[in-house]
Amino acid sequence: MTHRVQDTLLVTERYLRTHPVVVAIATVVFFAIVALVPAQLAPDVPLGITFAGPLAVCTFGVGLVAGTVAAVAIALIWLSDAVTSGVPVDAALVVFWTRLLSNLAVVVMAGVVGAAARARERYVESQQELARMRADVVAAFSHDLRAPLAAIIGYADMLREGVFGPLAPKVADQLDRILVNASHLDRLIGDMLAAGQSDHIIALQTSRFEPEELIVELRTEFDGSIHGRPVAVTWEIDPHTPALQTDRAKLTSIVRNLVGNAIKFTPRGSVTARFGFDAEMAAHRIEVEDTGPGIAPDDLPQVFNRFYRAPPGRRHDGFGLGLFIVKRFTELLGGSVNVISQLGRGTRFTVLLPSLPAASAAVASEFDVKPGGAPSRGA
């Protein structure tokens, strides 16, 4: 069944449930037409007409009470036509009860289907409302974190620059670590804000840079996260890979989330991030592959959903926003992302990104506004 047919059926089903007056009028008109048939055609014609379809539609669209009334009315109409056509009363009564019971069976089934459809719609609406509430909570929480974080980054930066006096080498080194991690946290909060308000316009700042520059930045972030763990992170660049021309901050977030997710779900083994260029697609190809436990086939279609987390027993810390942000930012940059996974053998995410027009900048949004007063430092 094609998606078009499915969509048509869903629209029709919803229309029947949300327009009971129209359904009731159509049912009455149908019964009236059937009642007039004996006056226009042979008297035995109405006896062969089936009422199952209209009866089911009436019950589904209007409700059980209306369906039950219609079922009794249909049986009485049939009994009247049968007697008029010369059917013996005893035989007509037997068939009357048979038809009445079959009509009621249709009513019950249609009522159950209607109740299930309404329950499904209420469930979908409740899930959508829950997702909106989660998004609002994440956005509010993230926004409130940025003010104190701005102060931390600002004072740490002033200390590092020697505003309050010279620093010992060991102290300067520790301040550098504080600034790197605080800047990382600030970027994560920005990503959470973007995820929480995904319908808003997000600014694009296009620049041209080499893949090596991105790897140097990310390697600094992840070196500390895998310290002491039996996981090797490898960064590869295919020969003759040209410079990237896209929004560097958002691409960094894409790769950071993919690599961080791979490390989190790989207790031991390896994670490989590979940069290349697909000449046929005229797009950069970024692959992040791990040797972790893999993703179950039932979970694959949902991994990019906002707030989706693995089923109980396989959960890890996090809000379930990482892969949602990956897909969101990839599509914002005009690219695509897909995932291939085998249980017990690992997972590979592939991002294809075309080059953006030079010096493009979309309308600025609140997500890209740095915390007020926070000095910026390159990672």
C-alpha cells in the first residue's frame, strides 16, 4: 500500500470521526432512499441490499448509540419489506432476528474500531504535548545555565590573561582546561536551545576551513573523555579532500555529537571519524563508525527523534538530544544523514554535506547569541 493511499485513508477516517453530523445526515438519506426503492423498483429489491457499510460508517462516525438505533431501524425496514413481498411471517421473523444480531455485531466491531482510533489520536496528542513540554523545559533550563556560565568563562579568561597578576605555569594549564571545558559546555547548551526551539530560524555563518582544523579542535575535546578507557578514537582524512565550506560551528556540533555518542555506547574497541569527498554527489562525506553493540532494527527508525533513548536495560546518561541535533543541523546545512548498524558488530553514521554559498548568513536567532559579556577563545 502506497503512502498516498495510506494518507487518503487516514484523512477519510479522521473526517468521519470529526464530522458526526455529516455522517448522520448521510445515513438518514441512505435509509430514506432504500425505503423509497419499493415504490420505484420491484418489491423484493430491498431485501438484497446490504446495510453493513453504512451501518459501520454511522457507528464509527457518530457513536454506539446511533449505530444501535440504525441497526434496529434497518432490521425493521427489512422485516416490513419482507412481509410486503409475501414472505411468511414466521420465516420473516427468523431472518429478522438473524439480521438484527448481525447488524449489532457490525455495530460492536465498528464501535471498537472507532474507540481505538480515538484512543490512538489522544495518545498521539499527549505525546506531542509531552514533547513540547520537554522542549520548553530544556530551553528554559539551558537558557538559565548560560548566565552563570558566562561569568565563569569571563573570570577564568581574565585570570588566564593575567589581569589579576602573573600565574604559575601549572595554574595557567589548569585554567586552560577550565576554559576548554566551559566553552564546550556553552556550545552544548546552545545545541540544547536549538533543539528545544527547532521551529525557529537558526543563523548560518559560512566559512571555509580545512578538515584538519576541525579535527584538531575536536581531538582536544575528546582526548580527556577517553582517558583510562579501552576505546581508541581515530581521525582520518582521505587524500585530496578539499576544504569545507559550511557553518563550522554547526558542523563541529554534528561531528562532536556523533563521536561522543559512539564513545558512550562503545565500552571497548574503537571509534573512527573519517572525512572525505564524494565527487559524484559533490558533497563532503563524514563517517563515524564504532565497534559497539550496535542498534536493534526496531530502534533504527527512531534514533533521530527528539528525546528518544534506548529501551530499558540499554540506557545511558543523556537527554536523548544528540542525534536529533545531528539530523537537525545536517538538514539545516543542506545535507543528509543515515545510519547502518548490526547487532554485535557496530554502527556507522554517514553525513553528506554540500558546500554552502560563500559568506552566507541567515537571520540571526537567539541560539547563536553568546552569553552577554563572555569573552570568546578558540578551542
